[in-house]
Amino acid sequence: MQIIFHESSRTFHLQNNDISYIIKVLPNDQLGQLYFGRPVRDRENFDHLLEMNHRPMTSYVFEGNKMFSLDHVKQEYPSYGTTDFRHPAVEIAQPNGSRITNFTYHSYSISAGKPALDGLPATYTEQDDEAQTLTITLRDELLGADLELSYTLFADRAALARSARFTNNGCMDLHLTTAMSLCLDLPDMNYEWLQFSGAWSRERHLKTRRLEQGIQSVESTRGTSSHNHNPFVVLKRPETTEFSGEAIGFSLIYSGNFLAQAEVDTWNTTRMTMGINPFGFDWKLAPGEAFQTPEAVIVFSTTGLNGMSQTFHKLYQKRLARGYWRDRARPILINNWEATYFDFTEDKLVRIAEAAKNDGVELFVLDDGWFGERCNDFAGLGDWFANTDRLANGITGLAERIDALGMKFGLWFEPEMVNKDSDLYRAHPDWMICTPNRRASHGRNQFVLDYSRKEVVDYIYGMMSKILSEAKVSYIKWDMNRCITEAYSASLPADRQGELFHRYILGVYDLYDRLTTNFPHVLFESCASGGGRFDPGLLYYAPQGWASDDSDAIERIKIQYGTSMCYPISSIGAHVSVVPNHQVFRVTPIETRANVAHFGTFGYELDLNKLTEEEREKVREQIRFMKQYREVLQFGTFYRLISPFENSNFASWMVVSEDQKTALVGYYKILNEVNGPYHRVKLCGLNPEFSYCVDGESVHYGDELMHIGLLTTDGAAGELTPDKRKSTDFDSRIFVLHAE
Ligand code: DGJ
């Protein structure tokens, strides 16, 4: 890994074994993008890569020069209106009404490692030799503003982290209305765009389309990263598969309103921008103030989508997630939500916990309904003290009973919300986000606290830390169940209202930061009505997230498959729930429910007392299996094998241990087949030299399993599956491979 500056050609070359990224100071002193892709040999001068041409109807920067136009030069952090007409990375509204900016090269510095981003989640290094960071300072003399572009190149990863920081050193108020985290101009449009979209209970479904001239984008305007779109997109070559070809992943480490956009211009170049959504964004930068954008990560793969995902998984698992739980296999939990909803007593909860303990579960999680006057979803949010009608001995008493069973205890909070029927609202009605003299819309009968206000965050921290200090709480599920409407803060002046959405998220990060710092052994699981805020920003604080409220095994295959494109398996909250399923009312075998949830953090979302003894025995076996293999399942190398988005009836994925001696292959069939074809699935990541024993039965070399495949045929009418069961609809299997 090296970052080189060639003074004579004013060229930066960021280079490691996987990537070259070349930047040049352009003739007008702005920054140009010359190349991003596979590594190339360094040279003093890459000026030949600067493509310029005389074109009709083009505006040019210098009088007398008909070649240099920003309209068709690839740039690093472009602005609009000085010959470039594409969407910019930066726009600043100035006191005289102008929005024209001109950030030109001033200086650079290169440092070992990676500095932290103040108040924002970001990737990090533990040793200085893990990465180098290039900071290029640009200056707009007229505005008196500096712009620092930061590029961190990791030593052994095909990954580049970028962000931007603005400082107002002048004497005018500036308003940042666009401040993207990255811009990457690519020389052609021969890409497919992959996005991860959906809705509540249908999160992160993979959608693919060809890039075309014009704009394609995904965004959030909801105050959360959202169920609807994820702050992650991929550009891949049309011929790229899961295992071969070029793919570029773009991921924003942010949990609020975002925009990810590809603009293809009339000459077929592609401008990718990603950052805080400029829609509704207006950040006042008064003299002396600075603004730091969130970080965006670019991953480059020449080994297809699997290669890209593995780079994201390892980076996010080891250098984004943090703390005590980062490298630890996650406890198997039972959550009472789908078992009881709001209808519980202390004894009922303890009975659920007892059964779970008996079957091997390690952590009991009490979900919504334990606090204030919370008997339904009209009341209580904001009152983070136990409802003693239900829990006579409070949280402390319940936690002690769970502890006495030999289990850990976890608790649900929804710290950003308030119901009007709550002590908090009655005491502080002005703490709720709403616009003066306008109706305040509700979501699930609740309203959003103004987390841009420090006193609000302080107050909630006080309530939560009291419980965490008094009771033995090992885990927190942090929920968030509505979007932000009528966005307005009573504490911000008129010319700062456009800051609210971002300030809100900074408040969320602040509370997460205080809690994780002061209670470092507590495991946090993020949640927002399922996967409404499943993003890298929260992964920095909470190493796992509840992936979706849809707990149906068949639905979950797509959700977890899409999620795995960016996020590691150790981050994917996945549970076995009851049948008929509460979201789609489908009945699936308990084996399949576990076979899907095993590729996640694993737990149960039901009352085990209500299962038959035969089912209980299966549960015990599932838990034994998870305890035996969770290190590999959660921290092994993950491969997607058969896509449920391409194959309507089958899906498959697998994990391989670091030493390649253990592999687990999840294989899922939606509907049974009559007299169907033979099926084989080609495995990945095995050692071709090793001979693997499959399920303790047949033995095959790794090369055979990878090149010829693993026979998975089942389901012909009346036939038995290899594990001697009759195959059914919604059947599945996990093949266990051990190298002999
Ligand atoms: C939404 C979450 O996703 C569920 O798991 C559950 O915690 C409910 N909220 C409780 O209100």
C-alpha cells in the first residue's frame, strides 16, 4: 500500500494490491479523477488519461481555450455551473444569493492509519500500518472556506473510505445545501445498478437494472436510512457474476436521509455520488464553524459480487463494529414479542424463560410493554421505568429471577419516541418534533423526540443508565418505529431548520456512544420496525441488527440474501418463530425456520412451552448445533451460491471456516417437485486438496465439491431425502462438511 504524490504532474496515486486510484490537479486547480480500478504500475505522469475534446455547445473554463471544459472532465468533488452541468458534490448558498463555488488545490498531507470522525461512526484502524490516509485541502478564496477531502486506503483490503470536511474561515455565513461524502466519475456506463429496496417486512430485496443516460438513484427522506432503500448500491459489469468480474460497492456509514445516485451523461460517463440527501438539507456554516460529512466506503472487486461482499463483511465486522461483542459468538436468545405481545406478567415471562433455559437458550429478552402505562401502543413511550402492575418487582426483580435461572437478561427500549399519554410528554410537550401551528402526524400513535437537543438526549440517557446500573441487563434491543414528519425543532433558529434531520442522527449517535462507552459489556441490537435502520452507521455501535419483522423462513431467505451483499452474517438478527407465521400465516417446518436463522445471530421468537415434546427435542438439537458451529456461521467466509432472486424455487449459501476444515451449506427449496431434475450445487471456498466428509456419510475432495458439485436432489414424489425424511414444500437442509 502506498500513497504517492508526483509534484511535477500534481498527481496522487493511491495504490495497494487490489486498487489504483489516481487523482490529478486540473489546469484550473480543481481536482480531476483519472482512474479507479485494478492496480497499475506507478509513473510520474498520468496526464494522458486526462481526456479533453472540443465539443459543440460546450462551455469552456478559459477564454481562448476550446478544450478544457468541466462538462466532460472526470472530477473528484465537482460543483455545478462553471461549465459542469451534472449534479454536484457540493453546493453552497452565499449571502449574495450565488451558489457558485471554486475549491482549488491548496495542500495535502499523508498520515499513517486513519483519524476518527468527530461524532460520526466510521471505519477505523487498530495499527497504523493497516491504512494510510490522504487529506487534500482545497480552498475557495472568495468564500474563505476550506474543503478537506479525506481518502483512506486500507493495506490488505480492496476498500477506500472517503469523507469531506468544510471549514468556514471567512467572515460570511455560508449555507451548505449539498455536501456529498463521495463522488466518483467513471469513464463509461457499461454497468448494471444493484439496489436493495423494499418495505416494512420486505427489506433489502435485490433489484437490478442497466444504467442508462439520465439519473438513477435511491434515497431516504424519512429521517431513517429506511426499509424502502438501503444506503448501499453496486455497479457491476453486465458479465459480472457472483464469482467473477468487476463490481464496485458503495456504502454510506450513515443512518439518516441519504442519496445514492448515478448520473450518466450524454457522453456515457457515469457520475456516482453518495452522501446526506441534499433534499431538505441546509446546514448553516457560520464563520469559524466546520462541517464533517459521513464516511462512504468504496469496495472494488474483480471476483464478482461474492468477492465484494467478503471485503465488506471483513471490513465491517472487524473495523467498523467495535467493542466486547465484536469478535464474540453471539448468545442464543429468546424474545417474548411474538409470544406475548403486550399480554404478559412477570410469572408468564419467567415460564417462557424457564423453558428456554431448559432447551439451552442463553439470553432472555423482554420486548415492548414493560414500562410506564404501556398496555398497548397508545401510551408509555418516554417513561423508562417499570410498570409495576405487570412487573411487581420491577426490572431489577425480573432480571434477578432470570439470572437465578442461569440466563442473561435483555431489555427493549425505543428511546427516540414519546406517546402523548406519558409522563415525559406531560412534562416536556415541546420536546416532540412538530412544526408550529401545523397538525403533528403520528406513526403507531407515537411522536418523535427532538434528538437535536442535548437536554433531550441527556434525559433519556439518565433514564436508561439508571436501569442499566440497577439491574443486570446484558443486552439492549433499541427500536425505532416511525418516520419523522413535520420536521422542525423548537430549539433551532429559522435559518438552521434544514439541519434538523442530521442533528437528529447526531443525537442518536451521541446516545449510542454514551451507552456503549459506559456499559461496554452490554450487547446492543439495533432495530427499526425490523430492518428500517439496518445500516453501517448503527453497526458501529450495535454489532447486530434485527433484520426484519418478517420472521417467516421463506420470506427471510430473500431478506437475508439481500442483506448479505453488504453486511456480515454476525450482524443479521434472525429468529425461529411460531407457525402459522404471524406476518404471512405460512406453515413451514421447524427445521427450515432454524436452517435460515442459523445464518444469523440465531434465537427464538415464541413460547417454547407451546411446542410439542417432539418439536422441543428438535429445538434442543438446533441449539446444540448452533453452539457447536456459531463461530463458523457468524465469522466464517460467506458465499452466496443460488440466488432466490434468480431461481424461483431454490436458494443456497454457505460458510467456510478460516482453516477451510469446516463448511456449512444451507440449501432451501420453496415448493416440492414431482419427478424433478437432478440438482447439484457447486460449492466455494473449500481447499481442493482436502477430502471432506459430508454429514458424516460420503467423502469427497474439495475440488470435486467445487467443480462438480454437491448432489442435493430431493423431492421426487415418494423419495426420501438423504436424511431419511419425506421431502415437503419449504424443505431445507444444512450440509455439514468436515475435512478429514
Ligand atoms: C418492532 C420490532 O421490530 C419488533 O421486533 C418489536 O420489538 C416491536 N417493534 C415492539 O413494539
